[in-house]
Amino acid sequence: MSGHATIRNGNKSICKASPWSHEKLRMIVLCQNNIHQQSHMNRVVTHELIHAFDHCRAHVDWFNNFKHLACSEIRAANLSGDCSFHNEVSRFNFGLKKHHQECVRGRALRSILAVRKVSREEAEKVVDEVFDTCFNDHAPFGRIPHDKKDAKFANRDFENRDRYYANL
């Protein structure tokens, strides 16, 4: 995805599953048959753009390094709103202790299993190895944007990131 990425509406031949990004073609495909609400589209685009950010920032080796893939999936699930309280309640998934982390871990694991031929045990091992570091990496937001208000604060923090150091 170096250079630029294209966001396209997918046609029926490529939209049999869910929205996806294609690393080699540098595009995100949004499948209309799978996205029925604006909020869902926002989460999907955010999720895929986090992958694009990781690709540009960390030079992710998507096909040969499962740790890279796992880290990007953890970050995308964590930062995109996939595991927001509202979404989890609508899925009838809710808990009190570390529920957000468990949701992120589960969604990252399912994403890896969906795109790579790897055993569940191997995928779980890789996710566990990188989870803490990747879960706590909130770039480019600086925090987990749980809702619109929090996203605005995260954007404000990002825009003002150099002011503190400029005054020292």
C-alpha cells in the first residue's frame, strides 16, 4: 500500500465475504452487500486504514510474518470501534473485567484464521506474543477513540502533539 490507496465499491464477484483490503493492489474494497449502516462503514474504513497506516509506518510483511499480521489485526480491532461497548451489546457479548481486551484478542484471532492457513493454536500463540505491545500502540490516534467525542479529542491531541515540546 505504499504510495496511495484506493477505496472502491466492490462488484459481486469479489464481495462474497466481507470488506477487505488488497495489499498488492493498494485498495480497500467496500462491499455494499455487507455494509448496511453508515456506522458500520465508518468502522470498516477505519479498520482498513489502520492496516494501511501500519503498512506504511512499519513496512509490514503481510505474507511471511504472522507477528506483523497479528499486530496489525490487534491494532485495527482495538482502534476502529470493532469492540466498542455499543457493538458488543448488540452482539450480546458483554462482560465486566477486561472485556475490551478479550474482544480485541478474539477479533484479531478470527481475522488471522480467515486470511491465512494456520492452526488455531499457532494463531493464538502469535496473538499472545504480540498482544500487550500492539494493544497499547494507539498511533496515529494517541488513545482508543471509543466514540465520536473521544475521536475529536484524539484528533485534537494529534494536531497539538508538537506544541508541548516546542515550549520547552
